[in-house]
Amino acid sequence: MIGREPLLRADGVTKEFFGVTALSNVDFELAAGEIHALVGENGAGKSTLIKILTGAYRRDRGRIALEGESIDPADVMDAQKLGIGTVYQEVNLLPNLTVAENLFLGREPKRFGLTSPREANRRSREILSQYGLDIDVTAVLATYSVAVRQIVAIARAVDLSGKVLILDEPTASLDAAEVSRLFSILEDLKARGLGIVFITHFFDQVYRIADRVTILRNGQKVATRPIAGLERIELVSMMLGRELQEQEAHGAEPVDYSKKPVVASFEGVGKRGRIAPFDLTMHAGEVVGVAGLLGSGRTETAELMFGIAQPDEGRIAVDGRPASFSSPREAIHHGFGFCPEDRKLDGIVDDLSVRENVILALQARRGWAKPLSRKEQEEIADRYIAALDIRTSDREKPIKFLSGGNQQKVILARWLATDPRLLILDEPTRGIDVGAHAEIIRLIGELRERGMSLLVISSELEELVAYATRVRVLADRRHTGELEAGAITPDTIMRAIAAGEDETPGDRGGKGRAAEILAEGAA
Amino acid sequence: MTMPATIKRVLPQLAALVVILALNTAIAPGFLDIAYANGRLYGSLIDILNRGAPVALLAIGMTLVIATRGIDLSVGAVMAICGAVAAALITGDHSLAATILMTLGVGILCGLWNGALVAFLGIQPIIATLILMVAGRGIAQLITEGVILTFNDPGLIFVGSGSVFGMPFPVILWIVIGIAASLIFRTTALGLLVEAIGINRRASALAGIGTSALLLAVYAASGLCAAVAGIVAAADIRGADANNAGLWLELDAILAVVVGGNSLMGGRFSIAGSLIGAMIIQSVNTGILLAGFPPEFNLVIKAAIIVVILVVQSPASHTLFAFFKHRPGRAAETPAGAAKPEEGGAR
């Protein structure tokens, strides 16, 4: 594969959306007979890149070449004809048609100008047998499992395109046996000379199946590396954009929190398939940072703590009294607040004004019959606009017209207005400008000093170092360790994450390497 | 809500109403005349207010439901049920007060049924209320046992054809209920909470709003309005016609809400706007009759007029107006979060 022209090659691909750069000057190459993993955190540009390769988006700049010839796919159909097929996470087939109809949709075998279902069925059986799949092709696709549908989708894409196969998180909803089956199919296709691009969040899978890996971060390519000889810790550091280096722990001073009042405690709280049972005690005046890769169970932890999802085991106590939350509403009545990760979907109420967005949680807690007067609302809104330096021309401006950073401050103001005792922040600085970023970090420190208890989930390790008094480390939907104040550096966090990812899911009981490295970090 | 803001909000609807009324006057010169006889006002304008009462009543509840990003297709059928219940009770020798209270209760129950399907089972509102829309007429027929159930109770008849201070009673009803609903929703926090749910139900729930209870309440309010409309319609003809009472009125009510400048996407709502919308629709109906077109043209003309009103109100035409008013160049005002090109599958 070295020395020859790669099967697919992208040079300097750039894409902007309304002035926001999603991909900046990205190079990518895929050899025939190669499985190439594409990794990166959310927003890194993985989806944008494959959408450009498959013609779903048009690139703004750059060149794409297939087998040495420049191509410019106008749409997905065009890319398929050229030889680039895609299978998305949510299988892009029609569940109400039969397996055969799906395989031959849009290119039904014809006989005297009429479609020939018999021919389609025969050829479908033939195609699927290559994948070791012996199923009734005349049955409706919806009757089969996601794994089978995925194989059908792959079969269709390969049959249609035959040169490049792009898989966007194909294993997200498969169990271990199904993943193995999928991988053996991918190995076969690789042996047949296809180039396969494989997007995943699971490191295990990258190491199991991929030949090379390309890491994207913030719309830029970090590196393309052969998997052989690539340390996990190095991969994590490239994904998170952190150099491995010795660094002094700084930020919050070590404090003995066991003496501070307990705001809430979570004992053995877990939910099957979402997050393994965890213990967590939240004290007043501390910031618990939560670190882990995407899909490690960070958001799931917050959801159980705030009543968005209900745990199926474990005990929760607030002020020492047992509590259970069947909804966020009940958590809020206990003095909890939650700034969600997806600000646009879960945070802002976009047509409402800044004022209305600020008072929403407070008003909801007071109940509909006790409205805040217009004057009270204006006072509260003005107070937080000033305190958090929310940049808006007018408190009556709909929040959708504010920048991301200012929207985030409004959501923070919404919770601060309820005077919470426990505030959960899920990626509070994602996608906001540098100025607002610094202010939010400063604010977290201030709130801690005022005695609030905070749980902050962040992918930005520097940030965690700056404000966390201890850091919970998550991997593979488990809490794998905790770093105490004094031992928190980007490096120790990263090592703890990598160690957690390294443990096989089987040895739940054993502390394994994570504990070792954590001990090392604490020393 | 200050008065000027409220009036500013309904200006386009008022303008449309004035234009329609002016057209009607042009067609029928005596259109604006109002006469007083036998203790009651007469005239085309009074007629519009009176004939438009059922749709206006339905539009009040429909506005609230649509504000939550829902829709209530069942209101016409609920009118039929409630008309049948009222007729059955009053002919069954119940007192007027008991009849009305129980009928209103049935309307609320119908609304709660819809609300429960939407709030607890997560069924799409259009499907959830379609169930009662279809089943409702059957239920009404079961109550009337397939005949038009007539009654002669003067009290109940008064609801449909009585008058107070010269004004037909149905007109008083929709105006009073409209004002009451506006006050209830605007002097408490209900209006804001309903709007928040309609714009972003998930974010609202995360902010601690009891979304299920509010949805139930809103559909119950719609059922209650449909019950009042059902009593008015039955009292008007002194009988309960399970087949035809309220037939297709759910569509007129939705139209009134939309013509009233409320978005089917939920959020900001104006009950006053919807009530004016209901009057616009009734004015169009009356105008077509006055113009003496052959009846087969009526629906087509009505549709054409409504299309014109909606086009004038549409965001696209607003953009067009804005384009001619100021030169474009305020692109910096676009929401910063609008472009989120990357994957969002965080969980």
C-alpha cells in the first residue's frame, strides 16, 4: 500500500457553515485493502469530512481524488456511482420494504421493462450469502435486528459502490457478538481490496480492526498514524489536544472536604445499560470535575443525579434524608440545577426573551399561580445581565439572537436565580468564545467560594485543572477513579482516562491499571 | 403585557378584518346598519358576532393547545358529545344548572383524555385527538340514540338565542370567556410556561416546568371551550344533532388561530388574535352569502381570501417587506448557534 497512489485522497479540504469553520485544510488518504479509523471528540469534524467525501456536502476548498482522478460528487447518488458507499449510524434503509427491495432500491432488475422481484430475490440471496447471511430476503427489513440491517446496508453499499465503504459509528447499537460478526465481514471486504473508513468512539475497536487511524480535532487533522506501535495514551492526548508533559498541579487548594457539610450523596446509584453503579458525595464548597471520553457515561451520571433518568438501583440522600427524583422538577425543589450539554436542544427556549429565559426555572419552582411581577423579572434579569456580563442590546431580545457564550451565561443565570445548592454543569464552555470561556471558569470558582456544590463535566482538561477540587474519571460507562486536589494535572487526568479505557469491561471488580496510575498520580 | 404591545400584536389581524368588512360594505351597502328591535340588536355585524360564536369559543382553547405545539382535532366532535349530553340531561328532567355543569364536566373529561394521550403516552397531538374526533360522533349518536334530541327548556334555549342588553348571549359568552382566559393566562405565569413548552418542551422540563400537568390543563381547557360551544350550538337549534353539530368546526377553529397570527409551531400566542381571526372567517362567510355568489363558489372564494391573508402574514412576505424597507446588511445579527455542522449524538 506504500508508494502507490492511494485509493481515496483528500487534500486541503475546507468547509464553513455560515462563517463557522467546520473543517480546515484537512488531508486524508485511504489505501485499497485498508481499514482506516477516524476518531475525534464531538465537533471534531468527522461527520463533516465523510459528508464531503460522500457528496452530502460540497467542500468550499480542497481536492478529492479517487484512484488518482479528481472527483467532485454532486450528491450521495453521484458518490455511490463513483464507488463511495456509506452506512450511517441509523441505518439508511427503508424498514417497511423487504430485504431484497432494499438491496435493489432504485436499480431494480428489469425484465421486458418491468421489475422482476424474482430476479431481485435471487440476486439478494446470492449477495447476502457472501456475508454469511442466510435470511428470508422477501421478509420486511423491520423484522430483523439492527445487526442484520447493518449487514444488509453494508451489502447494498458494497454492491452499489464497491471501492470505498464509509461506516459512521456502525457498532453504536450492537452487542459484542454482533460487533465480532461485523468485524469479520469488514476483514473479508478488506481482503477483497476495499478501502474502509470506520468512525467510532470505542478505542478497543480501533485497536482491534483498524490499520491506521486519523485523529481530527476542532476541524483540523491532528495526525494519521499506523495503529501498530501507537500507545493509547498518545491517541487520547491527540484527541484531547494535549501534549504529554510534566506539569505542576495548580488551581484549587487541597481541602479536606470530608469535614464540609454534605449536600447530597449518591450510593450505588446506577442504571443498566447507561452507567454502572457509582458512589458520589457532594459537599458544599467543592467542585467535582468529571473527565472521560465521549460516551464514557459523563452525561448519564448527571442525568441520574438530576432526575432526568431514574436509577434502577442505589440510594440518594439530600441533607442526610433519603430522596428520589422522578423528574428534574423534584430535583430542583431540592435545590439542584443543571446546565445541559446541548444548549440549543435542552437549554435555551429560543423564541423567549433573555428576561424570560433567566426567570424560567425560578418561575417554574414558584408555580404558575405565583407569578413574578414584571418588575421583579426585570430586576432579576438586569442583575444577572450585569453580574455575568451578558452581551445583549436589550433584555427583551429573543435569546436566539445571542451568541453561544452569552446564551450559556443566560442558562447559568437561570439557575443562579434559583439560588441552587448543587449545580451540575455539562460541558459549560463548549462552543463558546474565548472571553465568555474565561468568565465562566472564573464564575465557577466564585460559586465554589460562596459555598455552592458544583459538578462540572468537561472535555477540556486545562479547565478541570483550573477549577476542580477533585476529578472523577469515567471510562466505558463506569466511574473508574478519582483524582484528589494536588494530583490534578492534564497529564494525570489523561493517564487515568487511558487506564480506565484500557481495562476490559470484564474485570469490573479489579481496579487494574487505572488504580495503579491513579495511585502513582496521587503520590 | 402592556396594552400597546397587545394591540400592536393584533394590528395585522385588525387591518385584515377592516378590509374584509369594507369589502362587505361595498358588496352590500346596508352592511354596517344596526337596528334595535324587540330588545335586541339586529344587523349583519351583530350576525357575524353571533354566528361566529362557536368558532370563536373553540379558537380560545385551540390557541392554548397550539401554543404548546399541539393541535386539537376533536373539538367538533366534543361539541357534538356535549350538545347531546346537555339535551339528554335537560330532557331527563335535570335542572338547568346541573345540566350545564355536568356538560362542562364532560367537555373537560374529553380534554383530559386527549391531554393524557399527549402528555403521558407521548402520542402526537394530531393522532391523539384524531381518536376522539372519530369516536366522538359515535359517542354522541349513542347518547341521542340516533335521533335529533330536541328540548324546550327556556333556560337552555336562552344560551343559544337569548340576549343581554340587546347583545345576543353567545356573543357575550365568547367575549367574556375570551377575556377571562386572557387574564388567567397573562396575569399568572401560565402564559409564559405554556409558551416555553411550545417552543422547547425538553428544555422546559429540564428547567423544572411540570410539562405533563400543563399539557393536561391546556387540553382540558380546549375541551371546556368545546363544551360551551356545543351547548351554544345545540341551544341555537333547540336540539342535539349528533351528525352535524360542530361538523368541520375544528378546521375553522385552527384556521382562526392561524389567521390570528399564531404559529402552528407553538410558542407565542394571542387569544385576542385568534378571536379576531374567528371574526375574519365569519365575515368572509357572511360576505360571500351577501354577494349572492352561487353556493358552489363559496368554499373556493373563502379559501382564496384566506390564502391571501396568510400570505400577507407569512414570514417570507415579512422578509420581503423588510428587504424593501432596509437594505440587507445586518447579517451579523444571525444567531451564532444556528450553524452547528457537527454531529450531536453525545449520548
